[in-house]
Amino acid sequence: MNSRERLAARRVIAGQVISVANLIHRRVLGATGAPVGRVNDLVALWDASVEYPRVAGVLVGVGRGEALVAAQDMTLEQARVRVRTEPLMVTKAVRTAGAVALAHDILDHQLVDLAGVQVVRAADIYVVRVPDGWEVAGVDVGPHALLRRLLPKRRTCPMPDRALDWADLHAFLPRFTDATKPGSDGPAASAGVVGGSLQLGAPATQLHKLRGREVAAIIADLDRRKQAQLTTLAAPSAAAEALRQMEPAKRDALLAELSDDDRLRLLSLLREGGDP
């Protein structure tokens, strides 16, 4: 891309695409233009039937409390958010089931890129303007995006380093130690802290379509708990094929992480394939 094309791309991005990481902690202005708080997070609606989740609101830090402002009552800009109603301060914001705080739930967490058959870590998230609001377009997984977050924030939207389409990404289901914490309300329990625990559901149907060599390629880059998690989400035959490619000691350690039913099912398939 030459300098003229890069400048044209920046002009398009300036009005149509917003970096979530670049927006976090920015000022929130009230109806009069006076500051009323800071951006803690953007909240989107998680729906497995929708390729690109819609932005439902902004989580505003007000003093020691938080407020959730609905999408219809706010205007997103590159370096600030304007709200048309004064945020109602609460001690703890409670989001409805299916709501996902993008910075809290997605940034710095592992996702499965089915297009490239690999595990990626989200360093930034991009939302794009649509005729009636904003929707999540994709994530940046490049090393420069992670470095950029350590530098002073920009007034313009940073160009993606290595962008992936959101439609190709699928999160791990909450299994094993990812289970919902006591007192919380699924994925919508609390927000505002970048890097919280990822608890997104429903995309397992896509993971179930992975073939054995694809499962093996993905789990090679995961810790044991995530290996066990993905093994239970993949088709049993594909999971068994992936296990056959592992060293016996590592395979036994992974199987020990599984539930009794999952372990017995995979052991049966392994024996059918001639494994001891």
C-alpha cells in the first residue's frame, strides 16, 4: 500500500471504525458537553446466530460507581463518547444475559481462528459503523497492536496490524475451571476491568467441524486445561486422531483433565484405532 492509499484508508477508518483499546478510559461527555465520567468498556450483545455482534451500550465509570448507557443514548467518537442522558451511577453495573464487555471479556484472551486454524490472542477490537448503530467487525492480533496499548492514546483510529474478521473467530466455552463464579450472572456479571475472564458460549458447533489434524495443530499451542477444553468441543473422532499424535505422557495428562464420560469415550476410540 503506497502513501496515498494509506492516507485514503485512514480517512475512511476515521469516521467508520473505532478501536476499543484506544477508546477505553477516554472521557464521557454529558448532554451539556461537560465531562461526566470515563469509558470503562463497550458492551455488545452475544448471539451465536449473528455473525457480527451489535454494540448495545457503553459502561461509564462515574466516581467509584458505574453506569450502563444504552446505544441509543450515546454517540461514539474516536477519542470520546457523548451521552444524551446523564448516567445513573450505581455501585455495580449489571448487564443482561448475553451481554459481553468487549475489553473485559475479549482483550488479551485466546480465540480460535477457524479460517487460519490457529489460536490467536486479541490485542485490540474494532467496531464499525452500520446504518443503525455499531457492530463488532474483528480483532487485531498483531504484536504492534499490543505494543500500541503501552503508548499514549491517539486521537485517530490506529491502523490494524494483523486484523481478523470476527465471523471467523470462536471463543472457548466455559468448561472445567472456566465455570461461572459464584454470585455472577453468566457472561454478563461484571465489567470494567480489562483482561477479565472470558466466558462466551454457543460457538461449539463450529469447533465440532474441525478435523483431526486441525485439532492437533490448535492444541499444540495451548496449556493443558485449554487442550482438554478444545478436545471436548471437537468431534470425538477428530479429538482421538489428535490424541494419537501426542506423546503418551502428554496424552495421559490431558485425558486426566477430562470428565469420566469424555475420557472413556476417547479411550474407546483410541483402542479401536489400535492404541494401547
